[in-house]
Amino acid sequence: MGVMSKQEEITYTAAFEELKEIVDQLENDNISVDELTEKMKRATVLMKICRDKLTKTEEEVNKTIAELS
């Protein structure tokens, strides 16, 4: 998957799994210098997706809890 300019539709789990793969590649030196920049850009996109989804979920949970109070 390439880096996308806007947030793409991907599940949290899929984004997290792809991010873990990139980290594993980095830790095991399985990324060439030529690939490093693209992998880091992709990791940044994936981290933003995960953070945004977690924030949205937290807001929804808080809203639901407030409605129950």
C-alpha cells in the first residue's frame, strides 16, 4: 500500500498489524535505505489512523457513559 494524502478507510486492527510489520522490518534490518523513507511515511499515516480511531472510540464511549448517568 502506498502513502495516501487523506486518511484512508482501514480498520484499526489492519492499520496496527501493518504498523507492527514495519516495526519488525526495521528491527530486523529488513528494509533497505531506499525503502526507509517510504516505510517511515507509511508508518506515520498508520499511527495517525490508529490515534484517530482510538480518540473517536474514546469519545463515543464517554458519550454513552454520560447518557447512562
